Amino acid sequence: MKIWTILVAAGEGLRFGSRKQLAELAGMPVLVHSTINASSVSDGIVVVTSEEDIEFVKSCLKSISQVHEVVKGGATRSESVRCGLEKVPHDCEMVIVHDGARPLASQELFELVVEKIKDGAEAVVPVLPIADSLRSVNGKQINRDEVVAVQTPQAFTASLLREAYLSSEDATDDSSLVELAGGTIDFVDGDVSNLKITVSSDLLIAEQFLTSKKSN
């Protein structure tokens, strides 16, 4: 089964204060960690980044043979995925979409979503239970047992993802658009260490996770 991954790394990192995907983590940019992890299951990788970072990203990733394209993203996450999807070969059967700012997604998690698609699922999303108590912005309590936190990598049959992105809709994750297109979403267990780098303190937490993995 031909598998390609779209790595989304075009965000401006407003809460981080700079482009978080290019921040250094354990001696190399966050995005490099994410790309290495994705390469374990990918025949090809398309990295979507900002126009001004294209050459820098190419130089950072030149040693990863699966990286076939580094392209300019759009104004929103969904537009960036559309830009990446245009570069995925038409004979590709499965597409994984992963956040470039999630550097600790394990090879095992990538393999888990891939195997679920191979077993017949249309779309697969890693999720985690919510530990905190939740309230809506109007103050009403939300039952945390009825919600989950969504992670990437998310895997899809290529035909379904292409159909979902024919619309001009935007969403914060790809499974939302796939669901709007009539697709069925399957869940797998996410990983608590698969954090998304959002603020500078997340880098310290990621460093601790990496150190812990090495010591084990």
C-alpha cells in the first residue's frame, strides 16, 4: 500500500513567539524530529511550510530520503493541507497528515494508524481521555467522559481525503472535514508524550520525555 505523509509546518507560532516547528529540540529543529518519525512508515513526505522558510527547511531535511517536496502553505491549516495534497501522487492509497510541531509521535503510533487503515478503516485518529474538569464558555459543566483530545498523525484512505478537501471548508483538524464529507472516523489510543509544541515551556517538557526515552 503506497503511503505518503503531509507534514504541516506553516504556522506562525504566535503563542510561541516564533516559528515553533523550527525551534531547537535536543540539537535539531522540532520539525526534523517530526519528519524522522513520519519517515518510518512513509514512501514519500510533503512538507508544507511558510514561503520564507522553504530553503531552510529543505537544508534541514536533505538527509531524509522520503522528503520529496517542500512547498509553500496557505493562510489556514486546511489550505496548507490542500497545498500538500496537490503534491501527493495520484496512485497513493493512504495519506497521513501530521503536525510538524508534534516531534514526539512515536513510530509505534504511526504504525498503529497505518494498520487500522490497512484493516479497512477509512479514517483513523489518535485520541486521549480528558483528565481535567471541563466547562463551556457560558459556564455550563461538560461531561469529560463524552469528549476526547485529538492528536496527529491522522491517517486516511487517499480517495476520501481528496474528496474532503474538494470543499472550501476550514477545520482545525483533517478528520473534521472528512466527517463532513461523509467519512467514518475510527479512534486509536493516543500517546500522552505526543504533545504539540505550543508555548516555550512545551520544549522543556519534550526534552524531558526524550531524556526519559533514552534512559529506558
